[in-house]
Amino acid sequence: MRIAELSQKTGVPVPTIKYYLREGLLPPGELTSPNQARYDDRHVQRLRLVRVLLDIGRLPIATIRDLLLALDQPDPDVHQVLGEALPSTLSARATSEPGIVEAARVRIDEMATRRGWLVGQKAQARQAAAEVLAAFEQVGADVADLLEQYADVAERIAVHDLQFVARAPDAEGKLHAAVVGSILGDSLLAALRRMAQEHESARMFGIRGDDC
Amino acid sequence: MRIAELSQKTGVPVPTIKYYLREGLLPPGELTSPNQARYDDRHVQRLRLVRVLLDIGRLPIATIRDLLLALDQPDPDVHQVLGEALPSTLSARATSEPGIVEAARVRIDEMATRRGWLVGQKAQARQAAAEVLAAFEQVGADVADLLEQYADVAERIAVHDLQFVARAPDAEGKLHAAVVGSILGDSLLAALRRMAQEHESARMFGIRGDDC
DNA sequence: GCTATTGGGAAGCTACACTATCCATGTCAA
DNA sequence: TTGACATGGATAGTGTAGCTTCCCAATAGC
């Protein structure tokens, strides 16, 4: 298929596809002549993945490029991607003073050790967790209980997530599932959490039966 | 205190504070003369909250303004804010075709009904969940199991979240806790989930004992 | 042959979150 | 009192990200 059909199948405008090609988010099509290229279903799939990571995952273009690069490695290591490529999707500008973040980092590390979590010391998720913990403290919230409860819950989710990854037949599919499951999973979990919060809130603060 | 001290206490540059004042993210200081204003600790708190919602929550300025407006209502309704103001923090550009999203919405609604969740039909979290579900399908993932597992987990988290909210003594504090807990909670949960995923992945795919 | 489309690249656009500059007024140490 | 510096308020400018427009020569398809 040519670029117009690729555009039509995915709903992505032709100039945007050209932009993604330039940015390396989409591999170039097979050139049949100096200015004619052919695209296939893998391009359709890849393009849909890019849009989903952009629109739902809100990942910057550069992060998506890195992620896809890891996905395209000839001998993919699922654990490697989970541990290194994916967490970069969490990075936030540090908002608190370094001292507070360092103290929070110690608490995160202590918690991980106590739980026996096999997580690399330089895993970005550790730092991300510490920064969020510091942010909680910045706004005067006591999260000692919440941290442990969330860690319990995270353990349970991770088991489901890895089952979801393991369900894929080959390494390539597992990687795809890991990326999609992690990024979109965050959003799905957040949305379901909001619904469950509203439900729980309705139970606690009095039920309104008008629109449920 | 004056603007320079406010800036020094929060680490936010003076021009940025002026910008926030203009945008209504920060209430104006008490004018002591036509061009002199006094700020207090509530401004410090509010400014820290704004930065945390920006840096960790990644909320756009306009959303933060709306959220703070809801926070400042004289007779705050915690349930109202949880159900209406907060979910707008989830909204994503629709990436899938309308038909797919509609089908996903039906599945979300059916799930909510089956679980007896007291959630408004027009709650934005329903639509957000449907859009993420549609995105999963766009990239060819089967999420039937995952949806139920995540919903289970969401129920558990929500109980903890509401306990966290209930711990605040007054209505104002509860609202603050609801906003902070929801927005920062998403990020904390995501970071802990990445750590737990890496741990679970290490267990499944073979342990590397080198850096844990 | 003729029109529309293609791949490719450069420049322009829009939105957002600041940041810089200006100015009249005010503070405060010397 | 005086003079350097800070302040509130306003307007304009900056940088980045993600497109979008415009252009070109080459080609497809009628």
C-alpha cells in the first residue's frame, strides 16, 4: 500500500506520517523507485502503536522512538525493557528540594529491601517513586500507610501484568505486551481507580441513587 | 511576606509567581498599598500544590485552575470533587474510531453495573476507561482478564484512598487529600507498579543477583 | 501527454508554560 | 533626604513540542 492508504487505514494525516518517518517512529517503506515506497500491515500496526503511546500514554516523541528502538532489537530481552526502557516514561521534573527527595529515596529503598523486591539500584522507577513520595510530603500529606498499601497492591498488579506478558507466544509479542500493558495499564488503572473512588466515596458519604 | 520571600521559600522564580497570579492559580496577596502586597503561609502551601500538580501530575494550567476553584468553594462537597472535578485529569484525545470506543464503553458500563459500582453515568472516568480499553484493542491486545483483575485492584486501592481522605479532620483537608491522593497517587502507584513488575519479571525470567 | 500523487525536505504554525522588559510607585539603609 | 533597589502590574518575547504547509522533482495511472 502507499502512504495515502496507510493514512486512510489509521486516520493519521499524510503529513503526520511523513513527520513520523522523519523522526524515526516508523521504519521507511520499501522503495520501489526513487520516489515511490510500499508500506504493509506492520506499518499500520506500528502507526497505531505510536498514536496510542502518544494519545493515551502521553509519551514524548523522543521517548517513543527509544522505546520502539528497544522493541526492534534483534534479540529482545523482556526483562531488560521492563527494567530500563519503560521506566523512563515516568520521569518528572524534580519539584522538591534535593534533601527531601534523598530522604524519600531512602524510604523507598528500605521498603524494596524489606519486601525482597529484585529491583536494580539504578532502576528509574525507584527515583520516580522517591520523587512522588517527596511531593506528597511537600504538600503536607502523611503517606506512611498509603505507601505500604500501594506497594501491596503493586505486587498484585505486577503478577497480573506478567501473566499478560507471558500469554504472548513469542519474545516479540511479549515485548509488545510489556510495553502496551505498562503504558496503557497505567491509564486503565487510573480510570478504574477514579470510578472505584467515586463508588467508595458514595458509600462513605451517602449514596445518591439518581444516576447510577 | 513579599513576593521575593515567597519565591525563596518555594523555589519558584518571581516572574513565574506573577504569571500564576495572572492565571488565577494563586489568590492575590493582601494589598497594603497600590503596588505592595503581602503573602502568607497559605500562599506558600498553594504554590507548592500548584508545582506538584504541574510537575508530578502534569496537569495543564487551566485544569489546575478549575481544580483549585473547586477546592476553594465555600461549602465543599468531597464526593462532588471526586466525581467531577478530578476525572478531567484523565482526559485523552480519542485515538480510536468512535465505534470501537462505544463498544468499549458498553463493556465498562456492564462491568460497573455487574460490580454494583455507584458511579454517575456521565462520570468522565467511564469514558476515559472506555478509551483506554479501545486503545488496547487498537494495538491487538486481549484485555478481558486484565480488565477484571484491574477492577478488583481498583476496588482495594479506592478503599485505602478513601481512608486517606477520611483521616483529614475537616472538609477542607479532606478535599485537599482527595485531590493530592488522586493525582499523586496515580504517579506513586505507577512507579511502584514498575518496580513490582521488574521484581516479578526477575522471578519469572530468571534472577539476576548483581544489582539488587 | 497530462493530471494527480508520491517521497522528501524546509519552513511555518499553534499551544503552552514560562521569561524578559518596562514602568510608576514604594521601601529602606545611609 | 536621597538614591539604590524591590514591587505590582502589564505587555511582549522565548523555547519546545507536535504537527502542518509549501515546495520540488519524479512517477503513476489514465
